[in-house]
Amino acid sequence: QSVLTQPPSVSGAPGQRVTIACTGSTSNIGAGYDVHWYQQFPGTAPKLLIYGNINRPSGVPDRFSGSKSGTSASLAITGLQAEDEGDYYCQSYDSSLSGSKVFGGGTKLTVL
Amino acid sequence: QLQLQESGPGLVKPSETLSLTCTVSGGSISRSSYYWGWIRQSPGKGLEWIGSIYYSGSTYQNPSLRRRLTMSVDTSKNQFSLKLRSVTAADTAIYYCARDGATIYGFDVWGQGTTVTVSS
């Protein structure tokens, strides 16, 4: 099991809003460590989508937004588009067991 | 534009050492404030951080891999490398190198990845 927990899958119709949760604990997200989100399409490398909980790298549409509260974080996608279909991963740092960067197990987004 | 490219054998025998190199172009590996990391993805699975290295040679590594892992950097060639000893089939994965912005910025630039299969 991953240290950060994500739902295996989410789905939504074009134009809708979906959210992907990332649940951690007091040794990672709850300890104040930043959460980052990545988007990955089949056969390609992950791409940074959100960094520092809420920030979008240059070129990422403002349809993507991140938030963080307590021991959890969330990625929201509004105005869902067919090309958003792919896998999404959260990532943070965990201070237990000598410290380690950790990823969530990933969420498969299906656009209906 | 910063680019990263992984290189190394695609097939490694069990119990041997997996060796990969990441070549950085379009920018200097010696730029301060960034580490350089390795992440892997087993077939059909999620992402696992392996470790990250600073241009000075300082490293931080996944505790679960640390005893088998050696990381190094060659600033003259703008490259960094990893060696993973005593590999098993469980080490079969796509290996990515990436620029590591530490806890604040995440992994912001990725290589395309290289597939490594552990098999006799």
C-alpha cells in the first residue's frame, strides 16, 4: 500500500468537474510538507501539474487546481475534456523511517 | 530548454547490478537549489522514488532501497548515475530521471524513461 492514498479511479462527463483526493497522515501532508500532482498518459513520462499544493507550472491550464487541508490534498479539474483522460499521482515527503519522497498509488481518470 | 535522457542496458540478469546514467542538456547540473532524482514505475503500477543527488554529491535515498543503491554525479559531463545491486525481477520497471525541486517544487522536468528488465 502507498503511504498516500488515492481512489483507484474517477470519472466524469465532458464539461463536468471532478476531484481526486490524496489522503496522508501526520508524518507527511499533515506535517506541513507540500503536495505535488502529476499527470501521466500511457507510454509517456509523468508531467508536473501542480506544485507546492496550489501552484500551476507555466503552460498548465487553469482548469486544474490544487488544495490542501489537514492530512489531505485534492486535485480539481473543471471543464473536463477528453484529453484529460489519464493517470494522476500525488506526491509529498514523509518524515518517518528516515524520510522519503512518497507517491500516491495513482488515480485513473476516465472521461465518459 | 532543459532536457534529461536516460541511458543504460535494457536487460540485467538477476543478482547483478543495474546501472543507469542520466544526461542533462540545456542547463547545468551544477545549478544550485535543485537535486537530480530517479523514479521508477513497475509494469502497470505506480511511481516509486528511488533517490536524489545534489551536484556536490550529497544524496538522499529511499530507505527501502538504500542498502543496494549507489548514486553519483559527474558535473564535467553534466550527468548523474545510479547503480542498484543484487537485482531481482521486482526491480523490472521503467526508470525515469528527473529534476528534483526538493520539497517545494516537486519533480518538474522528466526524462522519457528507459525500460529495464531483470531476467536470466
